[in-house]
Amino acid sequence: MTYRFSRRFILAATACLLPAIASPALAADKIKVAGIHASPVENAWNSRIHEALQSAADDGVIEYVFSEGVSGTDYARAMREYAEQGHDLIWGESYAVENEARQVAKDYPDVAFLMGSSGGPSGDNFGVFGTRNHEAAYLAGMLAGNVSKSNTFGSVGGYPIPEVNLLINAFRDGVREVNPDATFLNGFIGAWFDPPKAKEAAIAQIDAGADVIFGERIGTADGAKENNVLAIGSLIDYTPRYPGTVFANAIWNFRPTVDAIVADVKAGNPVGKDYTEFSFMKHGGNELIFVSDNIPADAISAMEAKQKAIKDGSFEVPINTDEPS
Amino acid sequence: MMEAVDILFSASLWGAVLRIATPLIFGTLGALICERSGVLNLGIEGIMTLGAMVAWMTVFQGGGLWTGLLVAALCGGMFGLLHAVLTVPLGLSQHVTGLGITLFASSLTYYIYRLALPVSSSPPTIEPFQPLAIPGLSDIPFFGEALFSQTAPTYLAILAIVVTAYILIRTPLGLAIRMTGENPHAVEAQGLNPTRIRIGAVVVGSALMAIGGSFLTTATFNSFFPTMVQGRGWVCIALVVFASWRPGKALLGALLFALFDAYQLRLQHVVEGGVPYQLFLMVPYVLSIVALIVMSRRARVPQALMAPYRKGER
């Protein structure tokens, strides 16, 4: 809520823009990007995007401003205001506002839009991306399959949307590859931000015998930590927060996607396409970070062989969006 | 099917019930005290959010855990005072003011949090309350694990119920509060000041709500998220009706709600095949409504609830 629009803000922003208009040569160097986050940028998913855009700004590739905690009812207005301010690229998440967001893009054909979306791209200027760290989740599953003693694997998710389901399913496929007779448990907490509830869901699965838990939501690892079992993190690196508990993380890197669309905007290419492929491992879009202590060496080498196969395209991690039970 | 029944007899389930119930107990108790004096406090959701942030921030800045709870209670009390001043002497709509307090408190919380801390991908942590095993009692099989290995605020919640029940039912102060909720004019006739009693009750009630919120960040979890209260405040408002405005039944209601919640988390992976998880998530809310219908037949609503008191007015 800090970055609110006010008349004063817009005046100040316009004043700042004046020199840019006066010297178009300078302005052409940097793509002006505005991010509109529906959640606080601490949210694991948003933080990956925020950090990628921030790092691009630090490298001098783009200029980056953002709003956070923008509600669905306010979303289209925020998009329009940034478009009016003359930003070249507007990043956002249109899951809750698919129709309105596409309408805004139609009204501003000169502005590029990149939206996290459940739908496809539209027009020349409305690009979309999906979240794909399933390959890293698969590899994490291969490690998990070798460290479990009870052979029971848990997972805690927010809601069963495709991007969550495919992640949990990929983790399970990875476990099954090394451990064909594994048992799986799953719980959805029906919220994106309820760490105490995610923790209780993890404890419930530990009671039922799980000793490695895939935490799609923050809070899961707290339950694992309290009961001395292992957990796997998703999207960001949770190991510093839970040392000794989280031994592997399926990291999502958004920077390749940013670089791809920025290159398109600079070259003047239409951006109305699907940028999901830049989240794949071969583009560096996701990776596994793990702590090798207590993991058998042959498990690690098997995982690394698979990682190589994923990168060179000889193995494709299946994308299964069915709801895990 | 047997598995689903077996869960009910596991100590871990009952341990989870107490953990889930603790913020609800504080919140319900707070709302109950407000309503017993005749003021509905819909500011609860915002006050719980504020309490969660303030307690966490106090500890994060180097304060002790109990200091954090105390500061949360003070801040909650201040917002209670705001609600009370608007609704008691000024007699504004309690619904509108309460919702306003919720929006104000949660936005202010977010604002302060963002000002105080730079943006980071994973919110910073504190060292939360650890489970406190009561010597002797915690070694009892089953009950030891379920009841006597909780964090300190959970024991405090149970104590708060007992103290509140005693004060409300057995002391002159409690009689005055209850009477203000039933008939403030009669209180006036007794030479007491209903306005002051209501303000006091709302302040104390709101302080308890804030402590309930602080449990989320200082005991069950160790970081703050701006939206982490997730409707627990509204559940408390419903639980007060369920409890027909009695502290003992409030404890029962909070435990029952928590039982449904802890149970559904375990049912999700026991019941196989084709049952959508949303059904399980609905269970605590649906059962609460059913329980509400059954219980509220005999409910005694405070007669002056939501009726502003104006001196000399009939």
C-alpha cells in the first residue's frame, strides 16, 4: 500500500518524466517496467518476480517501479494508470481479472503486458507466463525417495489450481522413479497466506507417518521442524530459514522470462505470446538447490544424471494438472 | 473408515485442537466481554491483525515474548478505545464503526510493517514460545501430550476463560457489565455510569482480541504476514452467538470449531478417492452453523446489545 497513486504522486512522476521526453535518446536505453502485485511482495511467488525485476533494474537493463497488495477491484485501474504514465512494459497477474486485463491491453496497443495467467496470450501486446518449477520438484522427489525411512511422503498446497497440482504431481513422479511403492498424502489449506494452518496440515501428515513433506506453502516446514522430519521448499530457498529441516528447494527463476520479454520489447517484436518456456530448466528458469549431507552419494549422482537429461531435452518431466489426492 | 475414527483417539489431534483453538478463545472472550456490555465489536479482525504484527515486531526489535503480548494488548486496547468513543458516547452505528476499525487497523498494520521493514522475499523470523511441558502432568499418557505440552499462551487462554467467567458471574463488576448490556438505564439508576462501563469493557475485550492475534505470530508461527488472520476474527463473532454469551460455552465452541478443523486436515488424506478437499474445508464452518442453530434456540441475547445509551432517553 506504500506505493499509492495520488495526484501529487502523478504530478511528481510527470515532472520526473519531462527530462526523459526532452532527451529521447536516453529514454530509449532502458525499458520502463511497472509491476502490479496482487499480494504483498513477501509472498514467495511474487518475491521471485520482484527480485528478478529488481536485479534487472540493478543491472541497468530496465527501470522498475511497483505496486503491491492491489485488489482485484482496483487492478484494471492500476494497469491503466501505469500505461498512461508511459511505461513500456507492465508486469502483472491477471488470474482474478482475465477479461478486464485483456481489455486494458486492447486500449493501450503501444504498451506491452506480461501477465501471470491461466488463459492464453491475446493480441500483439498481451503476453502470458506460467510458473514451472516442476522439473526441480521432480529432482527433489528423487532425493526425497532416497532419504525417507517410512516411505510416506506428504505435501501441503494452497488451492488445487493447475500450477500447484503439476508441482505436487511432479514431486511424486520423482519419488516414484526411485521408490515405486511409496505412499503419498496431501492436504490443501484453502488459503495462500495461512502459515499456522499449513503447519497444522504438515503435523497431520506427520501423524499419519510422513517423514518428508513437500511444502508448496510457507508454514509446512515449521511443522516438520517441530517433529524432526524433513521438508522440501518450493519457489524460494527455505534452507537458511529452516536449517536441518529443509534439505532441498525447487527454485523458480523469473529472470530468464524478464530477459526474454525485455529483448522482445527492445526489438519491437509483438509480445502477445506464451513465455512459459523460459521457466523451464533448459533456460535456467528453475533449479534444484539442496544440502548434500545425509543423502546417499548414488542418489545424488542419479539425480544429477536426470538433471542433465532434462537440460539436454532427452527427458521431459510430465506435466499433470490433475488434483492430487 | 476405521482409520477416520481412530484419529479421534490420537493425542496429537487433541494437541492440535488446543493450538488451533487458542487464538479463537482469546478472540471470542474479547468479543463476548464487549457484547455483554452492549457493544458489538466488528473491529475484531483488524485488531487481531494489529496484535499479530505489534507483538511480533516488539520481539523482533529485541523485546521479550511477554512484552510483545503486553504491547499487543495495549495497542488492541487503544483501538478498542477508538471504537468505544465512536459507538458509546457518540452513539454511532456499531456495525459501520466496527468494519471501519477492521479496515483501518489492518491497513495501518500493513503500512507500519512496510515502513519498518525493507522488502524481503522471506519474512524475518523471531524465536517463538516453545511448548512448555508441565512437570508431572505432561508424563501422563495421552493427556500429557494432548493437554499439558502446549505453549504458555494456551494455558493463559484457559486461565482467561476462568477469570472472565468468575468476574462476569460472581463479582459486582461483572454484574454491572452484564446489567449495562441488559438495561443501561437501570445501571444509571444504581448510581453507576453505563458509558464508562461500556468503554472499559470494549477496551479490555479488544486487548484480549489483540492477544489472540499475537498468538499466531509468537507461538504457532514466527513471522508476520499482513493477511494471516484469515477470517479467524469473524469466526469468533459467530462463536459468541454459539456460546449464547457465556464464557464456558465460548470455550466449548472454540474447542469444537478447532476440533472440526484439526479433524478435516487429517481426514483429507485418510478418506480415499473422489471426495473434493473443499468439502473438508467446509466442515468446520458448516458444523458451526448447524451448532449455532441448535444452540441459539436457547440463546439469551443481551437486551441492550447494539442499542446506544443516551442519558435520560426512554
